Amino acid sequence: GENVEQHPSTLSVQEGDSAVIKCTYSDSASNYFPWYKQELGKGPQLIIDIRSNVGEKKDQRIAVTLNKTAKHFSLHITETQPEDSAVYFCAASIGGGGSNYKLTFGKGTLLTVNP
Amino acid sequence: GAGVSQSPSNKVTEKGKDVELRCDPISGHTALYWYRQSLGQGLEFLIYFQGNSAPDKSGLPSDRFSAERTGGSVSTLTIQRTQQEDSAVYLCASSERGLAKTQYFGPGTRLLVL
């Protein structure tokens, strides 16, 4: 089955700096890659996603890049703010057939933005 | 509108007891998922329901785990004869029908087995 590796496990940045989180996946059939943000005591919330027919997607201060050849994708947060502090999860789903719904998650990155 | 809701928010039980966890999906969402999140780990897929189709139970860790979805809406995850290793956050998500639709998560139920 699919395997998703996420790095780093913890990341500390100063307010205003950029943060980058990287994930790799194993199954070349994967074609949907969402990123979730989880605040303490809450469920994960989707912040951005990308599909295999595009290489980059941007939404204000958040961007995701995808390299299908290398089987990795990254989350970029610019001009970080203290409220960006949370655990971020990447995920991948295997395309085709009836299994596209099944997300495989990375183990998460604890991002701390210091004021 | 209302998001995914789960109850209880916290549950403490003794080893060997049965527990039931409830999930109310977003109205109109035909797909429902259960995940387990252990301390410091990512989310582990447990089970998936889509409309009236047979559920995908491939992620259930043992036969002590089961889930139902009544009337295509509310779902209940049951853990029988709980063990300490069952302690985790159990998350429910729902989505619209179709491939790679966004999954919206509830706040989770934090289960502690003593």
C-alpha cells in the first residue's frame, strides 16, 4: 500500500519567516495530495490540496508544490504568524478504481511560530 | 452550516469494557470515514462508508472493532473488550460523493482505556 513520509517532525521559525514541510510518497498511482492543519483539541482542517495534473498551487500565504517524478510534495507558508502554530499533516490518495477516497497520512509536523 | 460532530468528546473506560463512539456527518454528505490518531502519530484509516454500498473495513485493527451507519447518516464505532492500546483520538470525517472529494473532520473523541 501507499506510504507517506513527512519531514521535519518539528519546526520552529520566527514570525515573518517562511516555513517549508516536505512529504514523499511511495505509490506512483497517487494523484490527490491534501494538507491539513490541526490545532490543539480540534480535528484536522483542510488548508490546501493539489492534484497530479498541476505542479503548484497557491492560496494567499500558503503554497503547495508537487514533483511527480520524484514523488514528493511540499507545503510552503510565507510571512508566518503566531496563529500558524499547529500540527500540519500531508496526505496522499491512490487514484483509480474505487479506492481514491482512502487517504494515507504522514506523521505530522509541529510548527511553532515565535513572536 | 453545521460541521461534523462527534460524541462524546472524551471517554474514560476500564479495560475490558465496550465503548460506542458516535459521528454525525455534514448533512448531504454520502461518504463517511473513521480514523484513529495515536499520540505522536498520523491518522490511521479504519473504515469507509459510501451510500448503500458495502463498507470498506480494511483498516479495522481487529474483530473487536466494528462500525455501523444507519439511514445513510449517523455512524457508530464500537470497540468491544477495550484494551489499553486502544487509547487514542478517534476522528470521523465526511465528504460529498465522488473521487478525491475534500474530507471534513469532526473534533474527535479522546478515548482513554485504564
